[in-house]
Amino acid sequence: MRFRTAIENPATFCKIVQAIEKLQKKCVIRFTEANIHIICASEANEGGMQVWSQIKVDSLFNEYRIQSNNNNEITVNISAEALAAALKSCSSNANRSYDTEEVVMKLAKKNEQAVLSFEILGTTPVGRKVRVAHDVKIEVLKAMDVEKLREPMCPEPDTHILLPPLHKLRTIADKLKLMSEILSIRASNNGCFQLSINTESVKVETEWRNLTNPKMRA
Amino acid sequence: MVSPRSDEILPVLKASVHDVRQFTSLLRGVNFANRATVTVTERGLVVAVEEARTLLGTAYIFSDVFDEYQYHSESQEEEQQEEQDVYNSAFEIQLNTLIECLNIFGTAGGSGSSGSGKHVQWKQSNEEQGSSDDEDRNDGGHGAEGKRRNKKGAQGGNTSLDLFFSKSERKTSMRMTYLGNGFPLTLLIAEDSSGPTTTCEIATFEAEPQLELPFDPDDMKLKVILKSSWLKEALSEIDSSCDKLTFIGNPPEQAHAERVSGREKERGRTRTKPILRIQATSMHGTTEMEYFNDRDVLETFECAGPGPVSFSYRFVHITRAMRALQTSIKTSLRIDKEGLLSLQFLMPVSGSRRNDTGGGSSSNFIEFRCLALDEETS
């Protein structure tokens, strides 16, 4: 089982993992030859929200090499928090003590413990080379456990709609949150999108019109 | 006037405004308890909030705050019978919900008005009605004040608040309808024509009899008019652990002499004793603030002697007025012989008034009335 890659865009990778970290402490990452999948499927998290994501290898990594007995796939269980911390020190804009030149992520074994090892090569402002390494403990899932990870079946959506600017959506959702526990969402095929609450004391409905309904492949 | 259509109930209230910030800031001034009684009248809205049968906060929102304002009395016959007996519609509403709805796009004006100086803007059209105020300010000749006036003169235009508001481009506009007793208050809110629209229906409740705290202006013990910032700074010094606040007024000894030599502040200050004191009492001690007889600070000071006037109030009640005090320009503090405190805050006026030609413009203000603590009878 071998895995080694350079992270071309640690800042983006970091942002993705930070979003995951807020949702769930541990997550599953499946590396395949073409994609990485970040999966949160634990029933424990709030509201039963699950994450099934798929990121193309080219968009984050280069010199990506993977090899395993299981169809060249490796699936690991990892602490999202620790991963985010490691990635944060990789992205050069997060810290000013050195500029990152190269980040390598690889699978390793240290003292019988499987780790995802991050090696950061950088230069300090005075021009000295530094090498920073993070090891994040992982648990490699057995093929049998991987089998159990199944993406839930979702019915074919009735409509697809492009959301309005998210920061505006968020402002409104934040206000509605103060007034009601339950929010209802409606979207139609003619570009209409509604957020509404309905309580004893107040009914509020915010409506966007002329949004785009993208054509999706069946 | 809209001609009544047969197929439709004529709404009691129909109002619209292209920028809700002034309306919202007036509502925020009395937002210390959730239930508010809104009285709809020909001239505007009166929003009243009470606490512990002791404190009554009232915001007077005149119709010229809105671009469009239409009021139709619910009882048509009564109106015809007798013109003088004006019937007003009233309902209760959850004030906080109303404010949240108005601010749904986050552009109904800042929630906290911590910045002090920038908020102090003088009303522009003070030529005909505010002439006495003008005098006061002219003979004051206070440095900062003069500067502000100069700056305003240079701007020339008829905008006062717009200058301050122009920082953020986005405005929330709204249309408000109240069909009548038993109907919800309906708001239609939008930020711009291309953006989303929000429809709100806020439940209204039957108005219960309001707390009445009649103030007797004929038997006034103390009357002070001062710039709101002077009072705000004094009150914000007071620690929140204080439970009692006392206003003490001394009749000025040399009032006439002082008025003549108003310019010579230094001499005046050393010569006279404080004419107004604010005393805050807590378990740990007392804080005392003194105002001297200085026309730059106390624009008007009347105190009916003989002897000092002193009344105490619960500090928590006074703090309820802080929000309104912070946004206001000028404060009138009056106490009658029963110790009933009346605090009137003159609120800034936005430059966009449509109806200012008809009937003269009215200043929006917020009034707080508070009963004195019983123990003090002096």
C-alpha cells in the first residue's frame, strides 16, 4: 500500500477540511486514482447531515501516486481537526514565519501507527530553509468496512436551481433563525426560490425570482 | 385620498418608505420590552412600551417619516358624527419581531449606535420653529459646535442624515399595511428592484388599556434642556451595579447675571455652585456628577424653588432610555411635583421628507416617563 502526493493548493484543501471539521470530529477520506472523497456519514452529528464529496485529484495535487491491493484505493479514518491544523500550517498565507515551497503528503508507518505524514519545505524571511513535518494519526479501513460505506440513495430531484449570493442568503437565514425553529424552503422550475417561516406570532417569506434553473443530466 | 372600492376593505393604515432606517431607529429607541401598543392616528404612529407599571416609553413617529401615509378610521360613522372626537386604531405587537423583520436584509441601520459624535446632527429646517434654539447656540459659541455648523453650511443641501448614511449604499424599502382589528400587520420589504422581496405577517393583538402617567406641566419642579451627548456621557459613566439614580436641582442664584456673562465660562464656573447633580447609589458607594450653570451645557434650566428638588428613580429604568438617548440630538428632562420624570429625546430627521410642505414638519421624538421611588418626598 503506497501513497504519496504533493499538495499544490494547500489553502483550498485547508478550507474544505475546515468546513468538514465544523460538522464532525472524524471523517473518512477515500483516495482513489482519480478522486479523493471526503465522507461524513456518522449518525451522531447534529440533524443527521451527511457529506459525500468528490474532489478531482488534479485540482489539489500533483505527482499523485497511489497503489494498493484494493483496486488502488485507500480509505482512511482521520481526525478532521488534526488534518485541518496540519493543512493550516502548510498554507503560506496562514503563517508569516515561513513561505511554503513544497508540501508532500504521504502514507507512512511510525512505531506501528499508520499516519498521514505532511512534509513542508519552506524559506524563512531571512532566506533559511526550514522543514516542518506533521504526522496525523489515521486508521486504514479494511476492505470489508469500506464495503459498508454506501452513499444513501437520493430520489431524483424535482428541480435544480442556482442559489442567490450565499452571503445574502445567510443574512436572511440568520434573521429567520431568531424567529423560528423551522424553516421551509421552496424552489420552482421557473426560477423562483423561497425561504419562509410560519409561527404563531409571525409569518415571513422571502422570495427570489428570475434565478437560473440549470439543465442537469438525467 | 383614495376613493373606497366596494370589493375591498379599506385598510386602516397604509404606509411606505424607501429607507426604513429612521423608522427602525425610532422603534429601537423603545425596544426594551417585547409587547408594544401601536396607536394609528391621522398624524402618525404612537408606539408605547411599558415596564412594571412604572416606566412608559413612547415613540412618536409622525407621518412624514414615511413617503406615503394613509390612515382611515375604522369606525366611519363616528367620524362623520363628530369631527372632534377622533377615533384612533390601536393594536399590540411584538416589537422585537417587527424590528427583526425590518432588518431582514441587514440594512435597516446599525444595531448598536456606539459611535457618538457622528450621530449628532442638527435638524436643518430650524429657521421658523427652532429660533430659540438658534439663539442658544449662537451665544454659546462652543468650539466644536461652531465647527459642525460651519461644515454643515458648506454642504448647503437639505440633507443632514443622508450625509451620515451615505456610507452604505444599500437601503431597505418597505410597504406596511394594517387592514384593521384582528388582521396582522403586513410588511412588504425589498432591498432593490432586482433583489428578493420579503413578505411578513406579524400577528397583532387587541390593545389593552395602557398605563397612563399624566405629567403636569403646570406644576413643574425641574426642567432641563441639554444636548443629549452631555447626558449620555454622564449616564454611561455610572456602573450597572447601581440601583438608584437621583436627580437633584438647585435653583440658580444668579441666573440673570449668568445669562449676561454667558461667554465668560471660566469665571462663571468658579463662582456658582452646581445647579444640577446626578447621584447614583449602589451597595458599594455613590457616584455624583455635577452640572454647573453654563449655558453651553444646560441650554435651559428652570427649577422651582424654594430649596433643592430631589427625586430618585430605579437605575434600571433609566437605562432603558439609553438607546433612545444615544441616537437623539437633544434631551428635555422634566420632573413634576409628584416626582414623575419625563425624558423627551429629539430624534434626528432624515433629509428625505416628502410631505414637509404641507402642514409643517414635525420632529419625531421619544418620551420616557418614570415614576419616582416612594421613599423620597423632599
